Amino acid sequence: VHIGHLRNVFLGQMLVNVLQANGYDVVPVAYINDLGAHVAKSVWAIQRFHQDEEVLKEQRIDFLRTVYIEATEALEAHPEYTEEVTRVFRHLEDQQGEEVSMWKTTRDWSIDFLESVYHELGLTIEKWYFESSLIARTKKIIEEWIAKGLIVESEGAWIVDLSEQKLGGNLLVKSDGTLLYNAKDLGLVMKKEADFHPTQSVYVVDARQSHALQQLFATLKLMGFERDLYHLAYEFVTLEDGVMASRTGNVIRYETFRDRLIQQAQASTKQRHEDWSEQDVATSAEGIAFAAMRFGMLKQDVEKKIVFDFNEALSFDGFSGPYLLYTYARIQSLIEKVPKSKTNIDTKSLVHPLEHRLAVQLAKYSEVVFEMSQSYRLSLLAQYLFGLCRLYSEYYNDVAVRKADDAVRVARVHLTKAVGQVIENGLKLMGIRPIEKM
């Protein structure tokens, strides 16, 4: 898992949260590519270069990463190895041959790791689908539509002709007999239909797959499948020196990314709070780091690329997750310090222009949440919360709360509480855990 994958899972989880907040019945699912070309390459490389090599449990994921890069480099240097990889791929698809045992073992390693990361990131996956379990269903679909004439042979491969839709040929089965992604996606659609009968299926997938998904949707339409299918496309996350790619090792791994954010957050927290215990520092730093990570991925419109900047993401005075957390924590601190009062709330005492602006801004929250459920423009929430926090910061600096007369103070405290509640609600929709002390 690298930082490019994080944009995918954060967008997906936030969309689940937003739709559920609007009353929709949502089933979050993960589709795991456990039997693609990359898997065949890795299994082949293990057998060719690491046969009978013992791998310690704590080294398994590093080993698999290294093997994938090693396989890519070997195939580039020796194109003649491609036939061996293709043979491994066919054996894995047919679940026959000595490669299957190695595939099952390393597959378990990968899934265990994915589950641990998904749990750490608070993903609410209800159903896991795997490519390997869809092969039989996919082959049956292909045979059926070959018989009906929709899937036709072309230069030894099998395609759906989408020239009328201006989408070219949808390649489903290569000339060597192996299935492509779009073929197994047909099996996935039919499996989801059988399991859930969804009114709409949302595909949260990299924008680079837009053409393939257009071909998939067009093919399904020709098959008479009339469900609403939507591609929530997002641009990739880049490093300063270019696009990331797992096959070359040019990635920032999730663990490295997380640990660097936490370390920077710990250093700045210790600097600000020398009297805090190690536990308080650790709790605050972790909250800040994960807020920086998530907000940094979710604040940007999906059609824009992200070049992740650690300092910008961890900033307390910019368009960042920590800035929102800081505003929330400041509100909680203020509320805690204000003496309790039995005076009734009189909103007529809220006459300051900033109080009117805050009330109007608070009223827009439900509109923003509803709009996101219709347009899927999830960045609207980050922009809204940032605007609310900036407005409250202005209010905090210009308007007395603690030192106001009793009736006015009570009204202003309740306005402040309302701001804090909306910030908390919005952060939770983004998957960010509010912290009260930082």
C-alpha cells in the first residue's frame, strides 16, 4: 500500500459516510486484484529466484515488494521470460500446477496485511470480492455472449466491438487465453447484482482507468444490463520527481508515510507542550498525523493531481486537517473554561455581524452534505469546514465570550458549541477523529 492508494480508500470511505448521512442504504465493498499479471510475475519470480527460501513473518511484505520489482526488471532485461510468466498466469487461472500452492501462501500474506491497514484506517468494508473467485462466473458469461454473437474473435483474442460507441474494441480474452480486467469486471457486476441488487454501483477507481470503465459500462448496456453504474474517477498522487509505480519501487509506502507524519507531529507537539506526558504527546500527534493525511487527500477536487507536501499538510494555519483540529480543540478549551450558568439562552443577544455570519454558515452545513450525496463532489466539505473555521477564528479574536455579560456569554457559548458540533460532524464524515487537546 502506497500513498497513491490512500486517495482511493479515503474517497471511498468518505462517500460511504456521506451517503449514509443522507439516509442511503450503502454496502461498502473492496475488489481485490489477487490474480492479475502482477501476481503471476511475482509467483514466477519467487519460483525462479527464491525457490525454497524461508521468509520471516515480519519480512513478508517487504519480500513481496522486492520480488515484484525484481520480476519487472528481469522481464525487461529478458523478454523471453514472458512465455514463462504467461504459463504461470494460465495455471493460476485454471488453479492447476505447482504455482497454486505458492500463490495461496503469498495471497494470505497480502490479505492479512491489507486487512491490518484497512482496520488502522477505519474502513468499514462489509464485503470483499476477489478476482480469483470470479473466473468461473466470468468464463460462463463470455461463453454465453460468444454464442449470442456479441463477443467475437479478433486476431486470436475475444473482444466486444464498441466502434459505434466510439470506444474501440473491448478486449476481454487475450490471444494466449488469459482473462483481462474488463472480463472479470463483468463477473463482478453480476455477482454484486446477485448479492445486493444495487440501485447504483459506484466505482472509485483511478482516472487512468476511465476508458476501460467506459468500455465496461457500454458492454453491459449491450448485454441488457440497465443498472446505474458510476465511475468516481480521481487523479493520481505524485511525488515531486514524478508519478509513482510499484513495479519500479518509486513509491512512498503507507507505513513510511504514516510514520514520518507522526514523527513530525510528535516533534512539533513536544515543542509546544513541554509539560505534557509522553502519552498525551503520542495521542495528539497521532490524531494530527492522520488528520493531515486524510484531509490532504480529500481537500482536492478529484480531477486534480496531488503532490503531497508534508509541511503544508501538517500546518496549523493553512488549508489543512490540523488547522481544523486546532479550531475544534480551541473551542473545547474555551467551553471548559467558561463558568456554568443557569441563565436561559436568549439568541436575541447575538447581534454582532460575525454572529450573524456564523449562523448563516452553520445553516449551510446540511446543504453541503446533501449536495455531496448528489454530485459526489466530496471536496466541498473540506472547503466548507475550512471557511467555517476561519470565520470562527475571526470571531474568537474579535468578540469577547468569557468576559461578556452573563446572558450574552451564555448565547455566545451555545453558538460556539454549535460551531464545534458542526466541525466534529464534518470531520467524522471525512473519517477524521476530532481531538480535544493539542
